[in-house]
Amino acid sequence: MNKFTRIVSWLFGILLIGLSLFVTAETASRKLFNISFQGADELGGYVLAIGGALSFTVALLERGHIRIDLLYDRMSPLLQAVFNWLAAVVLAVLGVFLARYCWLVIRDTIDYGSTAPTAWATPLIYPQTLWYLCLLTFTLASLLLAFKASRHLFTGKIAQLNATFHPKGAIEELNEELSDLKKR
């Protein structure tokens, strides 16, 4: 999964840099030559929607979703396991919810032949399909992790569930950063 998150992170970074260059060129063109490329805001919306949807999956795989862990370390391993399992299941439910309702958006776009209300008049099915595929990636990953967490919980593998699904603490994040620094 590290390879997937690295590729997605690089892809999103490249898209953001490309968007930044486009916005810079657009701004300079308007100020210096009074010419607009138009569509910078449209393109920015697509990049952020697709990148945001992909970042859900990266945060899920890297255990980067925020959980309040004030009392977590004071709980028994069994109670920690229940909360870890519950977090995995709730993220899977969120994934299914997003997939279902985003499909309704896609279906309406197809039914109405919707286009962007901009100068480019982009058929919205193209960026929305990419966005939906990214959300489906999150949904699939969250369902697989919820299944894995459930299997650990119901087969009594409490220590394994806690080791795999616990929220990252400050020490673990520091160790990851130091390890990353050594690799560079």
C-alpha cells in the first residue's frame, strides 16, 4: 500500500503544481495582455475534487483520519479493539454512503447531459467519472479494511486488530518521519 499512497501523493502533487502554473499563467496573461484563458477555476475544481477523493484513500491506508485518542491509551486492549473495529466499520459505511449518493449525481449528469456552466462547457460526465472512480477506490479500500478488522475481532485476534488499526500516536509519526528522512 505504500507504493499506492506514494503514487497517489505524487500524482496529486503534480496536478496541484500544474494547476498553480496554469493559474499563474492565467493571472499574468490577464494583467499583462488583457487576455484570459478562462477555465482556471473550473480546472481547479476538478483537480481538487479528484485529489480530495484520492486523499480519502491515502488517509485511510496511512491511518491518517483524525480520531480523538485522549482516553484511548487508558482503555483495555479489548475496548481499544472494539473502538478500532468501530472506526473501520464507520469509514466503510461512509464509503458506501458516498458511493451511493455520488452515483445519483453521475446518473443525473448522464440523464441531463450536463455541462459545466463555464466558457469551456465541459461535459461533466468526464470529470465526475474520474471523481466517482476515486471515491469508489476509497469505498473498496474501506470495505476491505472493515472486513479485515471484523475478521480479527470475531476470531479473537485482538492484539493483531489493535496493531493494524490503532490511531497513530505522536511517537509513531515521529519514527515514520525520521525513517523517511533517512531514506532521503
